[in-house]
Amino acid sequence: MRRGFPVWAVYALGFVPAVVAFGGGLAGTTGPDPIRALEQTLGLWALRFLLAALCVTPLRRFFGVNLLRYRRALGLLCFYYASLHLLAFIGLDHSFDWAEITREILKRPYAFIGMACLLLLIPLAATSSNAMIKRLGAKNWTRLHRLVYPAALLAAAHFIFAVKSWPLEPLLYAGAAVALLAARLAPKRRPSLEQPHEA
């Protein structure tokens, strides 16, 4: 039996920010524009979980910290939050007015980029199970899941365009996304061939 922090607890804790955000909106404690506050919170947590999932490989590769069993949960939490973010946008912000939503997506760079990001995340979430890995084959599955890299860059760009200015926070997230992707291009550490000298 595996010891350590259980995967189900990652999901349970992962949904806490959503519950708090929805609760705050209903209680009227999220400011003068609760719908926008909810959208922003859900989108921000989607980006955070995406970056957390991207941290797993560099942590194992460079520091020997193995969190691989949590990566699927982090990736799916990212997708769930991104879907809730979209639902808040189309349902609460635009009342399912599809003509208006289409105009917004085509007119606003942040909306277009955000939709492109979500479209990349859909096949990743749909093929995240062990059954799909077997069905696709490990090599094809790995190739498909490289879509996470452009998705991360699009998510960071979506955040920057959504705030309509250049504050520090979205730039920090963008920098983190670029750094995590660059870490995957770095050469792997190789064990030294030198034998230790005996005293």
C-alpha cells in the first residue's frame, strides 16, 4: 500500500478555492463585481494548477522529488477550473447569449487566446486515464500531451491580455511558465563516472 499524501486529498483540497469563490460571490464579499471576481479566481486557479502540473517533471529531474502520482490530479484540476472559468464567462457574464459570446471571442484577444487554450486542454483531459494511455500507446500519448506546453503559454498570455495592463502578477506567471518549459529543454544530469577516492 502506498504511503504519503493520498491523491483523492489533492482533488478534495483542489476544489476548496472554487467553493470559497462561489460562497464569497453568494455572500457578497467579493467586491462590487462578484461575477468578474469569480471569473478571475477560477481562471487564476486553472493557471496555478497547470503550472503545478508542469513542476512535477523538473522537480523529479533536478531535485529527485517524485510527485508523479499527483500530476494527473493537478492537470485535471486545471481543466475543471478552466471549464468553470468558461462557464462563468458564457453563463454569468454573457447569459448564454451565443451571438454576443462569439463577437467577444473574435473581437477580444484575451477571449480568443483563452478559448484556444481550453481547446488544447480538452484532449489532454479526455485522454488522461490509464485506459487511454493503453489505447493510444505510450509514444502517441506522450506526443499528444505535449500540447500542454503551448497551452501553458496561451494561459499565461490570456492572463496578461485579460488584465488590460502590465501589472507584475501576470508577468510573474508568464515568467514561471517560460521557465518551466525551458527546464524541460535543459540537458539531463548524468551521473559522474569518477569513482570516489579511498582514504
